[in-house]
Amino acid sequence: MPEHIRFLVNNLPSAVDSYESVGQDIDDLRKLHAECTAAAANERRPGRVSIGRCPARLDDGHLRRADLTASAASHRVRCGTCGARWETLGE
């Protein structure tokens, strides 16, 4: 594992400069790390379920339509594509 971490640290600057979606990949890695940590500790974490499409509008007026997911552990929903957030069940 240390050699993989070293590789990621050494290559992150060039990845950020040349790859526009690196932010989403970092979020995915963070989620994967949390899931692996929970699995290694034998903790049960609720899974995510698809709840529909993002209703946020693009600059041209079209709907974004990115997939939204939710977890039983939280009432918050966040679009991973545009960052729109819904903090309460009423929203």
C-alpha cells in the first residue's frame, strides 16, 4: 500500500493540471476509503440507492439530469456533478 500512496502523491500535480474530473475521482476515492475502513472494522454501513435525477438547470436552461443517490444514514442529498444540495427531507 505505501508504494501506491507514494505513486498517487507524486502524480497528483500532473493529474490535477491535465484532468478536469480529478475532483470527482478524489471524492470517489474518499468514499471508497471510508467503505473499506468500515468493512475492515466489521461495521455495517447503509448502502446508497438511486433516488432520481438532479433537477438543477445548466446555463442554457436544460436540466442537469445527473443521477442522485441517498443513504439511509443521512437525510442530505448532494449532486456529485454540480454540487447542488438538499439538506432536509422537505427539500
